[in-house]
Amino acid sequence: MTARLFVLDVPENVPIVEIARGYPGVSLEKVGPYFVLAAESNVTVDRRSTGVRHAVWYSWVGGLEGWQIEQWDRDAFRLVPR
């Protein structure tokens, strides 16, 4: 099953989306005001690679479908499918 991550389409979130969509097995589509990142396996985003500040880092997730957050700290954000 493909799991999906919804990210509000605002300029602050674009660096995170751009990094994540470049990962193998991750696809990107647009649904209404959201970017939707989809994958069938684990996804880990390194915060430093995105260049975003902590306030954006801790607020960019708009919704999850089929994912479970395994890590979300100052270093990385890791999702695993349920």
C-alpha cells in the first residue's frame, strides 16, 4: 500500500518537499492546497539538508495517510508505513 504525506503548499515548506521528492521511490503530486508525497517504504528527511528553521521544521506536516512517525526531532523526520 502506498502511504501519503500531506504538506501545505506555502513557500516555507517548499525546501522540505524538494528534498523529499528527490528520494528514490518517493512521488509528488498536488491535491488542492497540498503537496502529497507518496511512497511504499520508509522515508527519512534530514533537517539540515532542507535548510529550514526549527519553527518550520516542527510545523510542516499537514496530514498522514498510512504512515506512522517514528522520529521527528532536530536532526531528522522519519516515516514508516503502518
